[in-house]
Amino acid sequence: MRPLWRRKFIDTTDSRHALPVAENVLTRRFAPATANTAWVCDITYIRTRSGWLYLAAVLDLFSRKMAIAQRRPPAGLLVHSDRGSQYASELHRALLTRHCLTASMSRKGNCWDNAVMERFFLKLKMECVWRRDYANHAEAIRDVTDYIISFYNNVRLHSTLGYLPPTAYERKMADIQPIEASEIT
């Protein structure tokens, strides 16, 4: 047996910019009643021997599923992030506007406003990333993709979801309310 250890928290958000900041519309309401109502997003870094790899992730708060490529978000969907310059950028704001999505940002220096996403990254790093020594970006991408698609979405139990994995929770809830998915798999 070997103990698992946590690395020291390192702040990677650059919120010292002059870009527009959205209001905190989510206000820590982390349990929407339906899918595609509120998403949270963030960026983290993964160390490899060939340099840093950055991972941007989007999570549906309803089922905790990572699945932006398979969703058709309705107009008005709330997209919550921290105040990082990438989320305050013109490019990101234009993307949200083009799809009629509503921006929401955490209060300055308050990681609790995006706690669900922060928790996902902690679990990803504790259960997968910190146990590996990635030789290069391709190796890290394969491993992290496998963790998210195969394990996190389909096997990992979530207390918030009645100890079901996200995919099983969505199937269970589909009888109550349909979840729209794109034709892209």
C-alpha cells in the first residue's frame, strides 16, 4: 500500500485584465432540475516531460457529465466560469452570443463559486494524472480522454447523483425528462 498525496494548490487564473467580466448569475446553484440548464467550465494544466498540456473542460451541472460535443444547448443556457482572461475574451463572449448562451463568472478570487468544476479537476488529478509520468502530450491526451469518457462518465459513482455514474443517471432521468443530444458521436 502507498499513500495518495495531494499537490499544493497553484492559482493559474489570470483575472488581472481589463476585459469585461460577467455577473455571477449561477450564484452557487449547483443542482439544476434539468439537463442543459447550467454548465460550468474551467482550464487546468497537466505536466508532461515535453512541457505543459492545458485541458479545457465543460461539465453539465445536472448530471456532472463531460459532454459538450454531444449536446445541443438551448438558448439561455447558463455557462459559468472563473474570471480568467480566456473566458472574458472577445472570442469567448462572441461564441456565447452566437449560440444565445448566458455568461456567468465567479466573484474575484472565489474558487467556491465554481466548486463543482474545481472538484472535477481535483478528482481527475488524484485518480489519474498525479499517478502518471507522461512522456509527451499525446500520451497524456490518450490517458485523460480515456479517464473522462470511459471511467468518469460511465463508471465513477457520484454521491450527488444517488451514487450513479453520469451516463446511468441521465438514462434514469430520461424517463422523466428527455435530454437532447446531437447526431455527432
